[in-house]
Amino acid sequence: MSDITVIFGFDSETDVGSWTPFYEGLQKGTPRLLDLLAQKGVVSTFFFTGDAAMQHPEIVKQVAAAGHEVGAHSLYHETVGDPIFEIPGVKPLLPEEVPLRVRRATEAVASALGEQPVSWRCPRLWGSTAVVNALEELGYIADASYPLYYYREQLVPYHPSREDWTKKGDSKVLQIPNFADMTIES
């Protein structure tokens, strides 16, 4: 049997995404995940919101010390990209606001980590052209925000267009499609 490569990541944010100020899952779950990943020999990426990194820099350092990548996941789990569906009470950032917000998230995670993150994932997988362009400007290498279940075009990693992030182009950022089974009931 040959080896296969799977990209595995965790979003590290407040409990219940944007709706609570609590970090119980992050505080209690991360050490357990790190133990499990170590037992199985799996290396992963943990995408921290800037707020989570500022509130719990010790967890960011634990993740990095365990050999995992630390990426960024917005500042406060806000909608930085193009909304795919409506969520009551959730307003997306204007495209003009995106570069500053991405930079602030990057600075917060970098402060906790001790170096700039090079991977990003948008909350809810709601990416956008403005996000990809801001990431490229900041020197990011990868973005894992493309929801395959919605756009259904890019099956493998690709470099997006600077005019339409869902199309192939010549951005320096590598877009890594996310696979999700939207038929699973909670």
C-alpha cells in the first residue's frame, strides 16, 4: 500500500465561532489534539484567529513547539470574504476593509508565534479576491479558503487570479481547496 498525503487543519477560535467570547474548546481541546496527533505521527496546521492568539499565546507556542504549523484565521472570526449564504446578524467586511484586517490578524498571530504565519484560512471558508490579494501583499504562501462544495471547479491546489480568486491565475498564493460533506446532519 502506498502512502497518501492528506492536508489536515484545525480552526482555533472562540467556542461557537463568532458568537461567544469563550475559549474553553481551545484551552481543553488543543492539548488533547496535540497528544492524539503525536500518537499518530500526524503533522497539521492550526489556524488561529488573531484574538485567540492574543488571548492564549501559550497555546500558539505549544502548537508550534509540537511541530505543527500555525496559520491565521482572521482577527475575530469575522466575515472577511464573500458570503456564500446569509447568517442573521453577520455583516461582511467591505473589500476596502480587508487588507487592514488581514494585516492586523497576521500581526496578532505573529506576535504570539514569534514569526509571521504563511498560511491562512477564512472563517466559514468565505474567501474573496480581496483576501487573496491582501495575503499576497503580506507574503503568505497558502490560503485554504476555497470551498469545493460551493464553487465546484478547482479540485486540486492552484494559484488564483488576482481578478477572480475562484479562477486559475498567477497569484503567488497557493489556494488549497477544502472538501466538506454538506449532507452530514448535526
